[in-house]
Amino acid sequence: MICRMLLGSVVVMLAIIAVSSYQQRANAAQTGQEELLKKLATPGEHHRQLDGLAGTWKLTVKWRNKPEEKWTESKGTAEYRWILGRRFLQENFKYDMGGEPMEWLGVYGYDNFQKRYTAVWVDNMGTNTEFADGKFDAQGKVLTYTGEQDDPATDGKRTFKWVISLDSKDGVRFDSYDQDASGTFFKNTEISAARVTQRDAK
């Protein structure tokens, strides 16, 4: 009888130890996952690469719809500001486009999990949303985004490129590339931006 009681006590103790060990492993796994999620949610060095865009800019804009067309020029403004805890950079572009006001909003970021720069845009001349993935050339300080846009003429898609060159602290160049009928890339927009300083704003 005593032996059975002792054996039963040992079994219970082993069960308690097994449950405790499982809970410790589960807690460790949960803690590790929480730490990973926290790390993925934290802005880092890749987000800081976008910081050179933050601020207000005066724009000199040139655009054309086909490679054989002459450039049309106008002026405009752009503003970039950090949102959502400096995880994303919001872009607001405004300029005159052939007598019509052109305005678009963009959001730039870096996906820590997918390890890529991202961008999304909407504008006042359509109901579509455009997306692109980007790569950063740290040596040349150039961000190159590549995405797809709707092509109503063919009921298909065209690839576009949006290139941001951080020339200096107070100067940025934006170049947009579209595809012609043969699929060849051509530059359809060129924007030179000069930072608006406090002195300029007065």
C-alpha cells in the first residue's frame, strides 16, 4: 500500500515537472516571438535612409507622354513628413500639368520582414492605386522603385520606374520612366527639387 502511494506521488510529481517544463518552453517561444515582432515593428537604418526627403521642396517639373514629344515645364511644391512613429514617410506633390492641377499622395517605407523598400501612390487624375518595390544604392544615394501600372489602351499592364536621387542635403532629383509601345523605357518626367529653408519661408 505504501509502495503504491509512493509510486503515485512520483507519477504526480513527474507530471507536474513535465507540465512545468512545457509551460517554460511555451513561454520562451512566446517571448522569442514577441521579441521578433517587436524587432520587425521598429524603424531602423533603412528607414533613416529616407530621412533626406523629409521637409518642403520647390519643384521644377518637366514631362512628356512620348519619347518624341517636346518637354513641357511647370513649377510646383512637395512636402514629405514622417507618420506612424517614423515608420512611413508621407509624400504630397502638387504642380500644374498643362493647365490642370496635378496632385498625388505617396507613402514610402521599408518592410523589415520582406527586406525591401515599398511605395504606394494615389492621385487626383485617376481612381487606381499604384505600388512599387524599391532598392537603395547607398553609394550613389539613389532609390529606384519598380512597379506596374494599368494600360487602358491594351487592357494590360506597363512597368514603370521612379528614381529618387538624393544629390545633396538641399537638392533632390526625381526621374520617372514609362514604356513605349515596343516596351522600351523612356524618361517621361524629370523633377528638380530645392529644399525650402526657414529663410525661404519668410
